[in-house]
Amino acid sequence: MEIIRIKNLLLRTQIGFNQHELGKMQDLLLNIEIYYSIAGEETSDNPAEALDYRTICKKIIQMVESSHYALLEKVANNVCNLIMEIERVQKVNIEVDKPHALRFAESVSFACSKSKIADKATTGFDESM
């Protein structure tokens, strides 16, 4: 199984439920690991065989930036579900950061993982991310 990493995808959306957050666009930073089955692109060098991470990013951007969320957990879940719809994808790890959510912290983040793999040893969040 191979991995594509999308690092520090910076998005703006309406996120939060506190009065001072409602109706305001805020930054979110996404780090995503996509585990997938390779389809011969490593030897053919044919872009048509590769997992199209550009299109995946465009779909994530459109979904997140056009929605309102109360919780980071919902953002992470929606992005995971979107990516898991791709047949070749076996597992997704995601971490969603909300910079400056707390006064004395750089950010607050939520991380989760979804997998099509039944083996318990390979499921769950990969803490090495």
C-alpha cells in the first residue's frame, strides 16, 4: 500500500459555535495521508493511472470552503468520507488544525482515521503523522 500526503492545505471556512465565531471565515490547516493501491503508475509513468491528488484537493476545498461547521470533528469526518469514496483508497488519516483557537496555543487540532482494512493491527490513527 502506498501513501500520498497532502501537507498543510490551508482553507478558509465558517467554523465554530461561539458567538464571536459565528458568520466569520477562519483558517483551517489540513494534513492528510491517503493510503491506496498502486495501479502500475510507478513503472508506466502514465498520469492517467495515478491517483489524482489534484482533483481530490479541489473537491476537499470546494466542500470545506462552501460549508459551515460547528466542530473540527465534522470537518475531519466529511473529508475522510469524501476521500474514502475513491475505490483505490484503503485508508485515510487526517488532522485538522484551527490556528489561534486558544489564546496561548498555536492551534487546536482534531485527528481521525478511517479504513476499509479489516485487520485491527492496521486500523486506527497513525500517530507518526
